[in-house]
Amino acid sequence: MLRSPTARVLDEGDEPAVHRLLATDPVAACVLAGRVELTGTAPVAVGAPLWGFGSGRSLEAVCLAGANLIPFAVPGAERAAAAAFAELARRAGRRCSTIVGPAASVAPLWDLLAPYWGPCRDHRARQPLLAIDGPPAIAPETRVRPVRTDELDILLPAAVAMFTEEIGVSPLRIDGGAGYRARLAELVRAGRSLAWIEDGQVVFKAEIGAVSRAACQVQGVWVAPQHRGAGIGAAGTAAVVEYARSTVAPVVSLYVNDFNATARAAYRRVGFREVGQFSSVLF
């Protein structure tokens, strides 16, 4: 008798299968691939349960159940994987602040979890996933550079403003912002926080929040309100693309809210193309 695929917590023996699965779409799987490349798949090393869906050691989907719940499935397996992951998630209870990932994987998972975890604070069902694998189409802003460690206190207010504007709540509401500051400091030390700082003020900033061997994902793009409308977002992002492609990964990606017409237009000018759809459920 054939056994139906089931979901389970993965271990170090599953690492080759996880790599094969995530390599089917390196841009969409960038966050997960970066985590696995850094830590492997042993439960203690990953720091959060990594669930897998499939038969034996063969995998059709995975889901990282950490601060964010991040599902990823091959086309055609999304609904079956969602049913299996939703069962594990219901048993564990909600510990995440966001469900985020490819829309085809997030949508069926949220459909099953909403009766138990809902209502959510916001559901962004369509977030175009964009990528660029060549030089930017416009001139980069030359004043954008990696942030120095002694500039963390200059960067932090801009990062808090970006987070609050984008997510709708302040990152300072939990532990006084200590965890958020620590994560930002980690990115600065790694050379993955870039900004244009003028007279002690941030004009533009962005972080390279996730990195795998194949791709990286830009997050937290922000322009100071008084400088908006002058093309700084596009030129600053072009600088980030140029830096990331030369020092981090060959493909640069990001995802954007479908209703943010200004940002989408800026990214098109830089040379990004749409390669998929993401979705986010915010609690």
C-alpha cells in the first residue's frame, strides 16, 4: 500500500533533500535557503522547527516555524502541504508574528489556520516578487554606502520609522526594541545595511535581509519623508543592487505591496522584473 505524504520535523539527514527542494526556485526560497546554508537542518542548529512534507526523505514542501511562519512548496503540492503544516501549526499554537512566503503556499495555509488564529491584523494577499540579475538600469546614488558600526544610533530612528510605516506597529513595542536593535546591529556588522547619511540624518536606507548563495533579498527600503518625490528611492535602490551583486549574491530580489504604485514604478526604473507573487499575513 502506498503511504500518503505527511509532515514532520526535519533533521540533519534531510539536508540534501531540502537543498534540492529550495533550488527549484532560488529567488522565492531565498530566506529559507540562506538559513539552511548557514545552519543546516538539525533542529537545534536551525533554532526553530523546520517542517517537511513528502514521502520518506523526498520533499515536496518545507515550512520554517519560527518568528515568521514561512512555507515553500513545489507547484501542485501547495494545498496538500498546507493541510499537513496547518495541523502541526494548530497543535503548536501561534508563535509567529507573520506568515510570509510564496502566495500559492501562504494562501491555502492561511485558509486553514484563519478559523483558529484569526482575525489577523492585515492580510496582504498580493505582493509582487521582483528580481534583477544584471546591472541596474539607472545610475546608482554614489552616496549610498555600508553603514558603519558607530552610526547605529543614527540609523535606528530611520529603521524604526520604516518598520512602523510599513508594518503598522512599532518594533519598539516588544522588549523596548532590544531585539530589533540587535538584529539591525547584526546587519550593520555584516555589511548588509546601506544608507545615505547626510549631516547626521538618514536620507535613504535599505538592508540586505536574507542571503543565500544564489540570491539575496533587499528589505526595509526607506526614503526620509522630506526627500520623497525626487527619485532618491530608485537611485538608492540601484546603488544597493550594484553593491549586492558585486559582494553578496548574483541575483537581487525584493517583494513589494501591490498597492504601492510609487515603489513599484521606482523598482521598474531600476530594472527589476516580476518573477512571482508573495503574500503576508500580519498578526
